[in-house]
Amino acid sequence: MGTFVISKRLNDFYKFEFVSRKGKTIFTSNSYELKFECEEEIEMVKRSAENFNYMKFRTSRGNYFFRIVLHEKSFAVSRKYATELMMQKGIDEIIKYILTSEVLDFSNGEAVFDNL
């Protein structure tokens, strides 16, 4: 199962990441000034997942990545993948798990594991 993870960027704007069941980031959202905007975008993503367009790219170093576009607006970019097959597996994981994914909020900056 995938998970949405809300956190803060260094500039205090919010973002979310969709993380695979193995703990790897699949895509990262744009920045949001307010937390509720981030939360609303996650709900919109869940509702609209079947309408996503995946624009696939290749970097000058040969890595693969994709942007997720909905209604001509790009709202997320994937991590870099070594092969086109691995990139496709990332897309497949989104399609399979996004509707049942939970949301974790780590934006308050508190330590999650205090005793480590």
C-alpha cells in the first residue's frame, strides 16, 4: 500500500510525497503555502487518479522520470529512475495503490522516534 506523507520544505512551504509500500518516494508535489491546501490537493489526487496523464522524460544523464499532469496542470514530479521499466513500475504502483493510500503528517517538525 502507498502512503501520502506531508512535510515542510526548507522555505516553510508544505509538500506531499507519495511513498511506495517499500518506503521509496515515487513522486513529490508542488509547494503549498498553507497546510490545508496540501491536504485538499491530496484528496483531489485521490479522486482524479484515473484521469492522470504521465509525461515521461529522460535526463541528459540517461535517467528517467515523469510529471503527473491533470487538466493541463503539472502538480507532481517523480523521482529519477535508472531504467524505463523501473519508471513504469512506479506509475503502476500509483495506479494500484493511490485510492487506498493513507495520509501521514510529519509537517509539525517533532521527532517521530524519540528514543533513538
